[in-house]
Amino acid sequence: MRKFIIGFFLFFLGVQVMSAQKYFTKTGHISFYSDTPLEKIEGHNKSSNCVLDVATGKLEVATLVKGFQFEKALMQEHFNENYMESDKFPKAVFKGQIDNYSKLDISKNGKVTVKVSGDLTMHGVTKKVTTDAMVSINNGKIIADASFNVLLADFNIKIPALVKDQIAKSLKIKVACTLEPLK
């Protein structure tokens, strides 16, 4: 019986250590910007999911396309129906890796710049993305910020000729997540 109790304790301790290697949020903030001389378009989604395994550096970010909010309701409608076709392609997903994840020391507060690379799937198209991210460790939480540009044409997002001067060909995407240990 004693061996069983010791074994159970060690198993439980191992599960706790393994689960502490993953960090998670349901409130990641993803925004994008299209800035032209004729119009500035900005969309924000504050309910994106992100999971980071600090033991391996594997990272996944997923967001519902319909979750983006705009200043004008008409922009939101056009974004979902005409450009992103969110009924047909409901999610945008990034699956990747922090290439130099060994730089992360979650045991102490601090900041570090890391390289993130992986596959971004949006509008039914998957493309490689690589960018730098600023990662801050603050009292057991991981705060990550990154930005990168995407070309709409790379994701087969068509812009009608009538409004082509109002929408930039390249969008700046920003990602900000505060991750806590997954329990």
C-alpha cells in the first residue's frame, strides 16, 4: 500500500509539472490595419485562443473570423461576407514554433525577443510566416506581442476594383496575448 501511495504521489506530481509547461488564454487580442490615403480600416478580435508549450516551444493561435469588430457596421459586414467569406472559412489559425524557445525562462521576470515561425491558415490558404515576438514574463504569466504583414493576394482575398484604392494590398496584423498556466 505504501508503494502505491508513493507511486500515486509521484504520478500526480509529474502530471502537475507537465501541465505547468502549457500556457493558455481565451482572450488574446488580434488586430489588423489597412491604411490608405482614402481610408483607414481597423478590425479587433479580443477573444482569440492561444496555447504555448514552453517545454517544446510549440504555439497555436486560433480566432473566429466573425469575432472581428469594426468602427463601422458596414465594414464588418463587407469583411465577413465579401472578403473573408467567414461562413465558408470561419477560423484563422497559426500553428508554429518559437524557434529559440530555450531563451524563455519562466521562473523569473524579464523580457526577451524570440523568433516565431509557422503556418498561418486564413481564407482556406496556408502560408509560412516568420516574425519576431517580444515575450515578457511577469509573476508567472507570459505576455507575448508580435506583428507581421500579410499580402491579401497570398490568401486569395479578392478586392473589387471599385474599392481597390480604399484597401491596402498588405495588412499589418498584431497579436497580443497574456498567457497563464493551463490547469
